[in-house]
Amino acid sequence: MHSNIELEHMLEFTEELAMKAGHLIKELREKPLEFNYKCGTELVTSADLKSDDLIRNELKAYYPDIPIYSEESHADKTDFFGPLWIVDPIDGTVNYAHGQFNVSVSIAFAYKGELKLGVVYCPFLEEKFSALRGHGAYMNGKRIYCNQMDDLSRAVIATGFPYDRSKRSALMKRVSNILNNCQDIRRLASAAIDICWVACGRLEGYYETVSIWDMAAGFVIAKEAGALISNFGPEKPELPEEFNSECMLVSNPKLHDKLFDLLKE
Ligand code: IPD
Ligand code: CA
Ligand code: CA
């Protein structure tokens, strides 16, 4: 199942779909949006739900047998070891609602616990990142690589913070370790974009505790661009190794161990 040719077709399909959803959310921002808060703090707009509908309907029409794990509409029981689409219909919703540009649509496909392909489309920046496992990573069709900078004191590192404010203060030690040893920190507010920016060399590293839909597509793109990915916290044995999205570190290969040590402390 899932020969290379089949996966190449799936990648083309996924690229078109992510762009279609991206164009939709761009258009929707021209009109009034509806806002809701999940668990009191997590913003979801009417555009998140419309993007989810579009992606879900197209995936179901073309790949009726493959289950979908989407931030806005996943089943309670998901088999992470079977074939699976992993979708974040808008990554960067807070940016989206504030008229900012770091917003993406993220779609990945996994099989037997391995992330096989990923697409991250940024409609306001008109950048499409994509990768098929074993075939390199691309931005708008051009091959990309992470950078090889090896001076920690010049490294720019991105991270993010949970919506749940009670969990934020525990993260300050890591932030201070990074700030005391690196050039600076960035908070782009779209995990998928953070990971793609490591992949194309705009950042030396990125770390955060995120959900699987935030990182799945970026994982393939960063790996294919030569970045190293690891988990600096406890593993979740019930999940395939590549789905460990808690305490995720993505970085260029030269700084990985140093960053790992700073975060693990
Ligand atoms: C969020 C973004 C953000 C990260 C949060 C995510 P959303 O996703 O990726 O950068 O810090 O943890 O939840 O809510 O915009 O899809
Ligand atoms: Ca997200
Ligand atoms: Ca989202």
C-alpha cells in the first residue's frame, strides 16, 4: 500500500487542497468573522470551521477510506498506527483574527506511525512548504535546506506558549536559558510556520509543546530539509515515536545537542 507514485499523487493533491483552503481563509478575512473560545481561552473563528469543512469534504471525496485527525473535528478514538490524514485548518488563529500574516494551513499524511508527507501553505505570505519522505523539502517548488550555523550565541530560536495561562510560568526557566545563551527569541504564533522556518534556514531552532496537528506536516518538511528533531521531555509510549509533539525540539544539526541540553535543564 502507498507506493511512491501513489504518495506523489497524494502530495500533489494535498498541495492543491492546502492552497484552496488557504485562499478560502484569506477571502473570509475580508468579511466579518464569528469568534468563539474553546475552554474559555482558545480562540476558534468561523473561518477555522469553514476551512475544516472544505478540507474534510475533499479528503473524504478522494480518499474515503482514510480517517482524518483534524484539530476542529477529530474522532475520540484515533488509530495513529493506521493510514491517517492530520489537519490543522488554520494554524495561527490568533494572528488570523488580529489581521496578521503568520497564518497557515497544515496537512500531513501518516502510515504505520510514520509521517509520509506534509504541506504547510501560508496564504498571506504566498509560501507553500511541502515534502515527501525521502524526496527533499521545497518552498514554492524550490529545494530548501536548514542552515548550518554553529554559534549558539548567534542563534535565533522560536517558541510558543500554551493558551492555558496557568501553564505558562513553568516555561520561563527554558525561555531564560535560551535568552541567556542565544541571540534572541521569536514567537511567530504558528507552530507549522516556526518549523518550516527552521527548514528553510530563517531560524536556527524551534521548541514548544504542541499538538500533533500543529507539527505533523512541518515534521516531514524539516526532516527532509536536514533538520534534527527530538523530544526533550518524557515520551508517550502509546503514540508512534514521530507523533511525540510534547517538548518538541527542531533545529539545524549543528546546534541540536546544545539546544537540547539548554531545554532539558
Ligand atoms: C497554535 C499555534 C501557536 C502555538 C499554539 C497552537 P492554533 O495553533 O500553533 O503557535 O503556540 O500552541 O495551539 O490554535 O493557531 O491552531
Ligand atoms: Ca495549531
Ligand atoms: Ca488550528
